[in-house]
Amino acid sequence: MGGLSLARTKVLQVLDRRGTVRQSVLAQELGRAPRSVTQSVEALEREGLVERTADPHDGRSKLVRLTPEGTRALISGTAAGEQVLREVFGAMGAEQLGNLDQLLDVLRAALSGAS
């Protein structure tokens, strides 16, 4: 997605949707270990895509927010990803898309039964 890994794009998507959040909330929302989120956030911060500040209510916690540059990167990455999907799925006919939809239903059912 425009030079961003999927994991880092997900961080930006959560921040775009939720606004400023504690880093621990971000980890919980992503279903990832706090340390791995810290590493992602630090990398994104070095690139100017997010900003971290001390939580005024809890000095041990950090607040994370998307920067304007982060918003631009997310928009660009999302547009690039959508273009790839249009190219891939646009090349498929209606019957192929119908078959794919059926296969995805089977996978969804199998995955929900496994959890």
C-alpha cells in the first residue's frame, strides 16, 4: 500500500478511525503484543507519519495520533491498494467472481468453526 507494510497500514487505519489513542489501546485494537506495536509506532514516528506524546493523565502511557503526513500516506496507500484490487478483480468475469464469492463463504465458515 504505497510503500507501507500491511501491519503499519493497519496502525494508521486505526488512528484515522479512532483519533488520538493510548498506545496500549492501539495494541488491543490491533490484537497485537504491546511491544510489536511500540516498534511499529516508533518506525512510523521516525517517518513523521504519527506523533507520540505523554498521556497527561498517566505519565507511564503514550498517546499516539496520526500526523497530516500520515493521513496523506494512508490516503495514497489506500488508493494504490484499491487500484490493484480493481485491476485484479476487474479482469475476472461474473462467473469467476461468483465462484470466488462461494469459495470465500466456505473459507469464512471453516474459519469461524475453527475458532
